[in-house]
Amino acid sequence: MTSGDQVQAAGGSRPGTASTGEGTGQAVAAAWQVLAPLMDLVTPMALRVAATLRLADFMPDDGTGEGTDIDSLAEHAGASQEALVRMLRHLVHRGVFTEPRPARFAVNHAAALLRTDQPGAQWLNLDGFGGQMDLVFTGLAHTVRTGEPAWEQVFGQPFWAYLDANPAISASFDAVMAVDAGNAAVAEGYDWSAVRHVADVGGGTGTLIAEVLRSNPHLCGTLADLPETAARARHYLAGLGLDGRCHVVGQSFFDPLPAGADVYLLSRVIHDWDDAAASAILRRCAEAAGSTGRVLVIEAAAGGDAASFAEMNLRMLVLAGGRERTIDDYTTLAASAGLHVTATRQTTERYLVIECARV
């Protein structure tokens, strides 16, 4: 039964037959047209399976008119031929992939986003963090009933403990987080002229601090993250020839941080945590920054896309108990850590830089 079948079963396709009158029947039909696409789990899961099996990697672009036969695709993917052809035909009818000849499939513009070298593959792969980040929503009812994250309910451990215990997922998490979040805008749009030393706290594999250092040759840097992630950052920065300008420290940001930097960056870190933990992280940065340093918090802007903000706010709760915040929220949070907001700057349509100093 498809979502369309469900609409018809609910009477939504026969406006005017409702006992309460034709107008009510039409309203019900219109309401079902809104609800039906939101109910569909078939297509979202088919997309994720296609990304997980790397199907787009094994197909030519649809302009060739040929496509790859289903036998070859099933062999490459290690999949059932019968099940695979059914799934692909469903996706073809949803505008992803084409079938130029019977049982031969090709990649169109939408399907090309599922190729391994594209960000979409990272976000949708069920074997990686991106796919698991979506699967955790099977525990949404638990979160709504209790107010607690669903990650432990779905995967057996709290979010951060799960990453620690699963190095492959931890590496996938780092890769997903490394997808550009306006790094160039931070590197080029913020005034770094009076800064000599910048510390990236929870800096992941180093993509942000690398961009900042490359755009500002006078800077040196420090990156702090947990030991396994720090090791990946060392490798990444060395590959760019930046290891001589950036010291990498493997540690938690709940512990005392290396002191002496002029600026401490927290990019997409604070929203992972509830207020108590977020305040503790900010307090560590404030301690390290001292009376003359600054703390830069880079997070989503509440005044941007309201729908995206609402989705991410829910997502952060379900994953790890974090939350998105408004400027007023960040101002209050900063005050709890002995900081005050001195300036805000919109670096991209989505992201905001909040500059803080010691009170």
C-alpha cells in the first residue's frame, strides 16, 4: 500500500462524500495531500540503501543511453537481483536514476549526488554516521515521552560513548562534520589582523583551522580534540604542510585547555550539549583565554531558515540532548561561564559568529 493508497483508503480522494458536507470533504482531501508525502518511509530508506550499496558508482551517466545491467549491479552491490530491480524502479519513478533500457539503470543529476565522492553519500550511508543519525529517529517516541536522547535507546550506548566504542563510526562522524560549514567565510570574513594565535577547540580533523591558517599566513594555531580525532587532524594538517604552524592536542574540552591563544574557536560544538555541559565548555575556554583573549562561538543563526532551525533543534535533542539556541540564549549561556557577548557577525546565510570576552 502506497501513501496514495492510504489517502484513498481514508476517503481523501472522494471529496464531497463526507456526511458533514462537500466543503469538509474537500478540506479533508487537501489535508491528506499535505500529509501523504510526509508519511512515506519507502523512498527515504530506498535512497539510503542506494547510497550504502554505492549503486551510483557502478552506473554511467544517463546521457549514454546504455545503463548498467541489473546482473552486474547486483554482483557489485552484493545484493539480490530481484529486490534490487524493484528498489531501483521505485527510485526511477521518484526521479532518482533512469532505466534507459529494460533492467539497465543509469545515473541522472539526482542520483549523481549519491556517488561516493559526493557529500550526499556520507549523509545517507546507513553504515556510517550520517545514516545512523537518521535511524536514531526510530526512537523519537522515547525522546518525546521522556525528554531524553534516543541514541542509547536505539544503539545501546549514549551518543559520545558509542562514538568512543566504534572507531569506524567516529571516523565517519569526523568526515560528516568536516563537510564545509562556511569555513572560508570565517577564515576570510572575520578580522584576524590583530590575532597571532588561534585555538580550535573540538576542532575535529582540522578543516576549519586549516582554512583560517591558509587565509592568514601570520597566524599560528592549536587544535584540541579527543585523541583519535586529534591523530586524524595531525595527518590532515601535515598533508597541507601546516603541521609546523599548528600544534595538535589530544584531550577533552572539559579539561583545562592550553592557555595563551588570542582567540578560542568553538565551531558547531556548543549545540551538541545541554546548558550545563555547554556552560562548562565555555568556562574552560574563558579560563584559557584569560583577560585579553576572545571566544568565538560559531553556530546556526536562529533568524535564518526557521524550518531548518526547528529540525536541527529536534535532531540535537534526539541524538545527544543538545539544542539550537537564539542570540539571547547564547548571551545567557556566555554569562553563566563568565563571558559577555561583544559582537555578532553573520558569516553565511546559515551561520553566525558570536564573539565573547571575559567579564
